Amino acid sequence: MHKIPVTVVTGFLGAGKTTLVRHLLQNNQGRRIAVLVNEFGEMGIDGELLRSCQICEEDETPENNIVELTNGCLCCTVQEEFYPTMQELLKRRDKIDCILVETSGLALPKPLIQAFRWPEIRNSATVDGVLTVVDAQALAAGTLVGDLEALEAQRQADPNLEHETPIEELFEDQLACADLVLLTKTDLVDENSLTQVREWLHRELPAGVKIVSCQQGEIDTNLLLGFNAAVEDHLESRPSHHDHEEEHEHDDEINAVQFIVDQAFEPKTLIEKL
């Protein structure tokens, strides 16, 4: 069975992820694209734009085809939110050509991609590629994030955030998972600084990962889709600062333990004993 390709868009808050997704939808080239977004409030994609992606039937509400995950950082709510949401999207596979997943600025990419190893998902979908959006202006200033206060506010407002990864480590994880780096806001950086930013990124990135400049999300969409990377099958080659931690597990089995006692108990007493 043909697997639906999924493109994961990662990067810090304000780097330009939403602008990039909007550009992909506006220039879909006939592709029927579904969007799963972890920062819905920033999205700003209207019904007319969705209809151009040919996802909606005439009698459907366009907004139903943007799936919002608002219960916290996506990598921390994989089993609770992402898994059932993907199941629902995959039920509509005959109406979808590809799926875009825009993560929050705090999301670790690897736990999300690991979910594509679960049998219920891997049989129907594959991670085609990971796009990491990087703010050139912030990097040139040595801050990594354009608005650190906004990012910290996002961290404090997320009740389900299970990690307090330093910004530097989170950025390194985003780069380590990338199939392509999109360098945004390059028009706001002088040529010398931009050269230094590129040289630094090349030193940090895995060999072979390209860096492409991108202003206002405008880029040839053919560069963003069709990597055929099957990222979930090669995660070991994409190291993370959290590799030593226990992976998210997905287990639908119910385990039972049987034991025999030599006397009868009232249910309430038995529960107390257990």
C-alpha cells in the first residue's frame, strides 16, 4: 500500500515556519495537502487558501482540514494527541496527497518521528523529510531565537512540557534531524554576517545537508518535498541530546497477573490488600 509522505517543519517560534507552510499551500501544484499544526494561533490560513489545495469537499468546512494540537508541545503529547490525530487523517488517505506537520518552537523532532515506527502509522505514512527553519538575523546576533522572551513565555504556558531542554541543545537537535535547512530573514543581514552564519551552520550540520535561503517563505516547493528519506527508518544516524532517555513507547496490549489466595475477601478488603 502506498504510504502518504509527511513533511515535518521544525524551528523556533518566529523563525518563519508558518510563512513557509502558507507558501506551500499557495503553491501546491495540484497536491492535496493536509496540515497538522502545533501553533494554531499563529497560523492564519483561511478557507479560500485551503480550498485551493483541493482538500475540502463542497459541503465541508475548510477549517476542519487544518488539525490543531493545542494541548502542549507536540513531542510531549505524541501518544495522547498526535497518534489519534494521525489515525483520523489516514482514514481520509484517498483525499490527501501529503501531510505537513508544523511543530511548536519547543518541540524535539526525534520523539515525534519515532511515532512513525508504530505499526498503526508506519503501514500508512512515512516521514518524507524534515525541514528546519533557521532565523539568519537571530543567528547573526548570536541569540539563536529572534524573540527569546516569547519563546520562554511559550515554555511557561505549556503545562504538558516534559523537558526543559536548553535552547542551544534544542537547536542542535533540530539541525541533527534536518534534511534541508531553510535560512530565513537573509535580507535583514549584511553579506559578511550571512557568510559567517552559513559557515557556522555547515560546521554544525550533518554532511550533505543543504542550506537554502528563503525570504517570506518564497521558495521552489519542489525543493521542499520528495526527499523520500523514510526518516523513521534511519533515526540512529540523527543523534539527539535525549538519545539516552527512554523512548516514547506505544503498547496497546493489556497485561494481566493471576495469583491464588487461601481465603475469601470482600471486594473492598481485597482492594485495600492489593
